[in-house]
Amino acid sequence: MNISHFASFNVAGGIGLLSASLVHALEARGHHNLLVNKGTHIAPAIQQKMQKSVPVMSYKKPGRVRIPGALTHVRTHSLTRALKQHDRPDVLLSWSQLNAVPLIKAHRKLGATTIHYDHGSAWRSNPSAARLDHLRACEAVICVSNATRRMLELRWGVDHVPLIVQHNPLMPGQKVTCEATTDRPARQKHRYRLGMVGRLVPVKGFPIALKALKIIRDRGLDVELHIIGTGMMEAALRQECASLGLEGAVRFHGYCSDINARMAEFDILLCPSFRETFGLVSVEAAAAGCPVIGSRVDGLPETLSEGITGMTLPCTEAPASVTLHANHESIPEQVYDPDTDTLRAPLGVSPKQLADATAELLLDETRRKNMGIAGQALVRERFGFDRYVDNMVSHLHHYGTTR
């Protein structure tokens, strides 16, 4: 099967790294892949995950001349000519890109179908006429969560194509370990470790975790919070730590290449997000035997077994009351509520409720260990990478044109 992949490969984010890992696996299984890059270059971290032989073509400059976006017919013609220089495509996989109608038309001229693969654009983008045209031109949509499927149905009105739910996998190189449940790293007696992992942006709810940590420590529990990630909020979060008297209880680690090792050091991972399309960090924590306490919003509940591998808490608080930068663009106008199967305005978890649930689980070592063991079993059962590749090949075969 010949597969084209459309994405911004110059950004080594979650989509870029997952697409590169999938391309590598597809090549190993004998499929041929073509990268159609919306960006100007390929990030080294993405390039390293793929075979060097995978061809690349530019979306904006498929030939010698860069084509302005307004010249859609010219771009379609130029893309068609460029595609003919490679193996004839069977299917185009558009990785969360909602503006690829010229590329879709170019593939259609060569007999190929298109699958849109939504990793959060249903939240981030508004349903404009051009974006709806993109979705109407697709033969199917792969959704990273049931929440994504419902966002496309409820917010975008998508009802003309099959919507397939395909959860993201644990990435290659990240393994289900037993260290977190049987042999925790040595540490100061009675000092508990909470963790948060992700970009330091308002949508992740870091100030909620800081407020919860303050409540827990005021009750006499010796707890520290480890924050892994970088982003725009770091200075503001450090200032918040100072105002809450948490300077010695919160550690900022920046970027971390070995998430498995870090997760294994945590007693609980906190994920009090305002929006979470899927929540791969929850799967990564489970793989390390670390229970998760998160928000009951969007796709996050789909990453765990409620009360068995972790728990989610209801979202009840207005963003301005619990976080900084409540009007930041990362917090969308609408989110999906899995309890009511409706869309609603974004809300945050109550810091007190997060503190209550966290403190209770910290003090119940047996339950924590059982949750860790159950989480590892869940990852093996649902989120293995080989299973993900099997499913993606099946989707591509079913909705693509195979020759």
C-alpha cells in the first residue's frame, strides 16, 4: 500500500513523533510512504525515527516555485505533477490538518482516497466553510478518542463519513515496567511525590495542582510536586509557588527525555486539565505503574479504568477562579462533557476536591500499588504500539484504494 502523510513535520510535537513512528513501522511491514510536509523542513527528532529512504515533498512548494494559498487550482495542478514523481498513492492520511483540499483533489485525480486523522483540531479550530469542505472531501475520519468523535458530531455537524475511534498508543521505546509497583527508588521516608508532565500552558491546569498541594501540606502530609515540561507559564508558576509558600516543595525539571524513569518515581500523576483531547501522559503514567488523578473532561477518562487504574474528578470551577491566564487561547470555548454527552464551557477541578482525592490515595499504599498494577495491565491490553499499527493498517486498507 502506498500512503501519503500530510503534516507539519518541522515541529517535533506529539503528532510529528507519532506520525514518524507509524511511518517507520509501515515501512518495516513493506508499505511505501510519502511525507507531504506543510513546514519548511523536517525536525531532526522526527527524521531520526524514520528510515532515510522515505521521500518528502513540499505542500507549499511542490515544484520549483512556491504556490500562494489563494491559487488553489494552480496548487492542485502542481501537487498532482509532484505526486506523479513518486509511487502512485492509494490513500492520503491528513494528520490533524483541516486545510488540504488542493492536496485531496490532487490525490483524487490519481485515484486515491483521503482519511482525516484528528488529534485535537476539532477543539482548536473553528468550523469554517473551508475546513468543512476539507472534511466533506474525506472518505473517513480517524478520531483519537470518543470525545473527538463527539466534538466533530456536536460542534462540527459531521455526519456524512464514518468516524473511527483509534486511541493513541504508548510510543515505541516506552515500556510497561514493574519498577513502580515492586521496587520504588530510595527516597526520604514519608515524603510523597506527585508529578505533572506537559507543556507549561494554561490549559493544563498547573495552578490547580499548586493550590491542591498547598492544602495537602497544610494538613501535615510531607508532599512534593515535580513538574516536567517547559512553556510560557514557568515564571508565573514559580511566582505562584512563592506566594503559596511552596518554594521547597515544587521542583521544575524542564524537558525530560526519559519519561518512564520519571513516572516510576511518582506516587500519583496529576492531570487537572481544562481540555484533554486524549491524554497520552495518563497512558505513560499507567505504563510506569503510577496512578492518575485527572479531570473528567473530553478524552481523558478514556485513558484509564475509573477507580481501578486511576480516577477522574468533576469539573466545577470557573477558569478565572482557579488558574492564571484564564482567557488564553489554549483554553477553548467548548469542551466535551462525558458525563452528559454534551458540549459545555471549560471548567476546572476544585483544588480542594483534588487535594482530598490525592491525600486519600497517598495514605492508602495498598490501593495505590493495586492501581499501578492494574494500570500496567490496561496499557498492555489497550495501548500497545504493535496493536495500534495493526489497527491503522486495517483502517487504511478499509478506506483506502489498494491496488
